[in-house]
Amino acid sequence: MRETRYPYRGARHAAGTEEFFNDYEKILVEETVRGPRTTILRLPAVYGPNDEQHRAAPWLKPGAKIDVKQAEWRWTRGYVENVADAIMLVATNERAAGHTYNVGEADAPTEVRWASMIAGRQIERAENVPDTLPVNFNYHLATDTTAIRRDLGYAECVSREDAIAATVAWERNHSTATL
């Protein structure tokens, strides 16, 4: 559980987005809609084909490096097809009503491990590398997905290995960055 709200405050952001990120807090919405017939799904960082944010693209660039302060940070992710399956499972299961579920892969690897899996090689750590994410790396965004697995029998239909392969293939064909 987070001890503070507004996890993006204090992080560096693209010009013109500072106000948005300083006020970004999903828990306020959860508190407003929570009820006995409502199911709240907390989605992970979704990756895979059609990711308009191209989250995997930076790690496919030759010579990509990760900053030491970002390297050990953890973030729950979910492959697009697996997240869609979780949404369908909750939408069609009456037992989900009144519950809050975190969706995502069962483990959240460190950023350097994630980047290395995407790149297919070990990503080197370095000092003063520009951040690839607008977050405060002092706070992990890793969630526990045990409840949806236990209560509703959720399990990924696409393995991480296959998900990464599909993501990399899509990025190589659709990224505007030079890979």
C-alpha cells in the first residue's frame, strides 16, 4: 500500500504536463465510485502491440543505458491481451462485485531486468542518463495481484516470453524512434 498520494509529484515531466501530473491521483476516483455492486480494477502499465506510448522502444535502441536511480525501480506491467482477459473475467463474474483488484503480472521485475528482457541483452547502468519515465523512482509502483488470482482464478493466457516477443516485433515495425 502506498503511504502517500500523488505518486508523480516531484518527478520531472515533459513541458506543459507538470500541472497534470501534480494533480494525478486515481484513488480519489475509487473513493467516489466504491460500492457493493462496483468492481474497481487497478490496471498496470499495459504493454504490447498498439502501445501508443511505445514503452518498450527506448530499450531497443543500440547502446541504450539505464540510469542507476531507475535501475532498481519496480513497476507492475501487464500484456495487453492478458489485461483484456482480466477485464472480461471481472465483467462476467458476479463474485467480483464490491471488490478492488490489481491487475498485472504476478511479479514486477526491476527496470534494468525489464529493459534487458526487451533488449535481449544486458542493459548497462550509468550515471545521469535521461529518465525514460516521468515518475519518482523513490517509490515503486508494484502491486500485489494475488486477490484476482485467488478470488476469480485469473491467470495470464499469454506468457511473458511470448508477450515480450510480440511487443518487440510490433515496436520494430511501428516505432518512430530509430531502433
